[in-house]
Amino acid sequence: MVRMIFVNLPVKDLARARSFYEGLGFVNNPQFSDDTAACMIWSESIYVMILSHAKWMTFTSRPIAPEGSSEVALCLFCESREEVHALTEAAAAHGGMVDVNPPEEHGFMVTRSVTDPDGHVWEFTWMDAAAVADGPPPVASA
């Protein structure tokens, strides 16, 4: 069995959130979507469940993080540095905020951070696998 991950995220406006994720290339799975949740597919093993606040509260009694806070940064690996930049541009075009953390450029690796319209942090990263075959090169400190 393939190991899968379902990232569950509370969102204020389901339609706006779905539009954002579709703008990045996620595909909606209607089998697990309704007017309270949408299952957004990134790959055969990565799914993002965007849930209305009311639906989220059926999963947990823990409070939703306040606006402007961060609990996690979710990182998606890309096939090229061009894809990193294209996804960042798509995030901006679909209601996200880009470069919420400083972009990282290390020659062998590039990372850019965005938030979705609800403030969830996503990182897009590309790394040259050949450059790290014998372990990662040292990263220069800023």
C-alpha cells in the first residue's frame, strides 16, 4: 500500500480556498467534497482537505489558530526551480501572499514561501539531487 498524507486545513471561505488550490494545479476529488469540505489532490499520495470552520470543529474541540499565526509550514518539492517560481506566481494570482519568509537560493536548492488565503504557509522547493548525492552541501548562513 502506498503511504498517503491528508493535510486537513480549516478555511473561512471554502470556494475561495478551492479556487486558490485549483490555481496551483490541485485537482478536486468530488467523492470527498461537499458544501463543507473539498478534497484537493496534489499527487497520488498527497491530499489537502480544506474544511469549513464548522466542519473542522466536528474533528476537534481545539481552537483554530488565530489569524497571523503559524503552526506548520508545509513543503512541496518541485521538479525544477522554474516550477518553484511558477507556483509562487500562481499563488499570488489566486489570492495568496508570496515570500512570507525570505526566499532561499543556495545554488543547489531554491525555496519560496507563500500563504493561502487563510494564512496557511506553503513552501515550494527544488533541490538538485546530484548535488546532494553524497550528503547536502553546506548552506551559507545569512
